[in-house]
Amino acid sequence: HALLFGGDVVEEFLLQSSPAAYTDRSVLELRERARKLDLSDTRPNASQLYPISSAPCLHHQDLLFLTVVLSTPGNASQREAVRNSWGNQTFVQGVAVRTLFFLGPSPLEAEREAVREESDHHSDMVQCEGPSSRSGSERGQWERVKLALRWVLLFCPQARFIVLAEDSVFLNVPALGSYLIGLHTHPDDLYLGRVIHRAAPERDSTKPHYIPFHLYPDRLLPDYCSGPALLMSQDVVRKVYVASDDITLPLPLDILIGLCARRAGVVATHSARFSGERHIRYNPCCYNFLFSSAGMGAEQLGVAWRDLGEGKGRSCSMLETYYSLVACKAMTYLDKLNFLSNSSTQG
């Protein structure tokens, strides 16, 4: 029990952020640029970047958080599963929350027409111009994320927090919302998720995400919040967007966001309630406590949503929660061991 459940408790202490001291001149200059950033002049031409742009954020409405779900044009069934589960929730304790799907373009006319019809029906989608979603290049994905952050700054500046998530994530909206409402500190500079600490860049040229020394000479990557779900306060979105101008390394999106956060003097804050890249073996009281789980299929999203009271939360005692967390984490670790064992056998 101490190993399975206590490990996350230890993580919470070891990986908590230290207060940042903004003494580096480049950090101070970047933060000042972010504070003064004004994109209002570009709003009239926004349709050129965003041929489909819904308006889930009402300017008069206090919005606790907006979840930007990164999806692809062909993933309509997964988007529908999100809409029919956690994406259906619009309030937490009387404060508004919203979900938006952000897509890249498609080279296929049939897909483009299907996306337009889906957007007309649901009014919860934004599609950007740029590299095709089918290209799969990390540079293209990074450009789309930067456009997503730009859209947030243009059209949803009133959201206190922004969650970036993939469409295969289960997001526990009531638990995350309650946590954010209960914060006792000022929410600025909050960059929250499962922190990856002291990871080394890949130096083997035969491996994915290889980074040569001349592109990234540092021995370690910055601490960063692991995808496929992470949270930023609105000011961090602004700082990351400004810092992203010349960040072009061929790395996963979550690491690139971490690099931008470091340039802006923002420290990643660890929460063991985010699963990171792991799919947590399903258990209702376990999921009632967690903020996210990755790798969820459409049917699994529906089951979790119904079991957790369709947005109302589930009533689990402290003892039930504890043993459920032990059980789901134990099964998750066993799944990982089995996966590693199978990979070694195949290798």
C-alpha cells in the first residue's frame, strides 16, 4: 500500500514547484511582452486563420475553465463520445465551464464537408489553416497548438484557466473544477499536470525525438507537464504563446510547452491526480478522485460518465477512495509491466 498509494504522496512533496525568482533579464522582458500583448487588431482577419470558429465563450460570463480538445477531422466518433460524456458539463458549483474541439485542416473534401456540418450542428468547434492534420509532423502539430493558444487569447480571454487535452482523455470536470475553485493562492503562473522531472533529451539518432547537441545543448529537459492533459492559467497561455515564437525543435507538444514555460519563468506544478500518458485501469471511486485518464475509448468514456453521476460526482467514502486508488494503481502498474514484458519478448 505504501508503494502503490504513498508513491504519489511522495511525488507531491518532491515535485512541488519552488517559488520562481525572476532575475533573468530575458525572462523579465518576455513576461513584459506577454503582459502588453494585444491581438485585438487581428480579430477582423481571424477568419483567414480559422475558417470554422465557434463562440462557446460569452464575454459577459465568468468562465472557470475552457477545455481545448485537440482532435483531427476524421475523429468524429471520439468527439461525439466526449460530447456525450464529460464534455456535456457546463457548470461546476454554479460557475461556467466549456469544452471546445480544435482541429487542423483536412486535404479531403468529404472530411471538410463533414466537419462543417458537425460544427453547424454543435457550435463547439474551431478549425485552423496550416499543415494538414494527416501530415503527422511534430512541427505541424506544434503550429496548430500555437494557433489554438492564439484563438484562446483572441476569443476567450475571460476563462481563468485553459485545459489542453486530447480527444482520448477522460477529464473529471467536477473534481478539477472543485479543486480550482478551492485554490487559496492567486491563480497566476499556474502550469499544472503530471510533472516529468529531469528527463534527458534523446541523443540516439536512430530513435524518435532525436535531438542533436547543436540544437539542444542542455543535459536535461526542463520539468514539464505530461500530456495528454494539462492546465494553464490564462496568463500562462499568454506567456507560452509569446515564448513560442522561435521554439521549433522536433519534440512532443508537452515538452515544447515546457520549454516555453521555462523561457517565461513559469514553473510546472505537479499533481498526481493527472494520469499523464497512462491509461488508469477503470474503477469508479478511483476515477472520482483523479482529474484525468488517457487512452479512453468511446464506450469507456460513457461508462465513466454514467458511473460518476453524469457530472454530479460519485459518493465515495474516504476508505472506498483509498482502496479504489490502491486497486486501480496496482492494476495500472501490472498493465505497464505486462506491456514492457511483451515488448522485450517481441524485441
